Amino acid sequence: MRVFVVAVLGLVGGFVGGIVLAELVGIAGLALFGGVAELSFVRFLPFVLAAGGAVAAPAIDARARRTSTTQS
């Protein structure tokens, strides 16, 4: 159950982080090039980072639990 909750939190966090990063890239493109840059991968950032977060969050949580139990 813990792995599922951590994976869902990673999914949501990755999606929100992807939206923020996509907006920052869009703002930077607007500021640097004076218009919308043709960066077609930017629209997929929220989905890619959500998938990465769903995979990485349980792995990071497992590593954190493993190191915390060995240090005690």
C-alpha cells in the first residue's frame, strides 16, 4: 500500500513539475526568441515527468527506508 501511495504522489508531483518546467521553457523561448519557439517536445514534458516520478519515487522511498533502518 505504501508503494502505491508513493507512486501516486510521484505521478502527481512529476505531472505538476512537468507543467511548471514546460511553462518555464515557454517563457524562456518567448523572452529569448521573441515568439513561440518550435520545441515540440515541451508539450509532452508533464507526461514524461509524471511517468518518471511514478517510477523514481518508490525507488527513492525504498532506498531511504533501507538506509534509515541500517543506521539505527
